[in-house]
Amino acid sequence: MSNTPIANQNTNMFVDDPLLTVQEAADYCKVSKSTINKKRREKSIPSIRAFGDVRFRRSDLNKFIQNGLSWGLQPVGAS
């Protein structure tokens, strides 16, 4: 355990775990926007409302990518 006070640590949640738009999330996961929206509606990917739009945490998308490998999802353009 570190003796460094939390206030002195160089951590910023939004830099380390940015919020991505639907398009950015689709690009990051290499799937279509419709897949991202479908998985959001199914609650397979947690999302939040920020600035009047749906946003996704990159850490949640990383979990989605790992789970997607077992779901058999294919990247956009894959045959």
C-alpha cells in the first residue's frame, strides 16, 4: 500500500478511461455502429448519458471485446 496521498497521485479518470461516442466505440471495437447500439440496448455494454449523448467507457469496451471473442463476433469487413 502506498503512503502517497490520493491528491498527489497523477490519475485522471477521464484521461485513463475516456468516454467514447457510439462511432468512436464502434471504431475502437472494430464492429458496426448498429452492433454497438444493439449490445447497448441488450445491456451487454454499459453506457452513460453525457452531454446529451450516449457514451461508453473504454474499460467497458475492453470487457466487451474480450467477451465478444467468445460470442463469435466478427470485425467489420471480415468474412
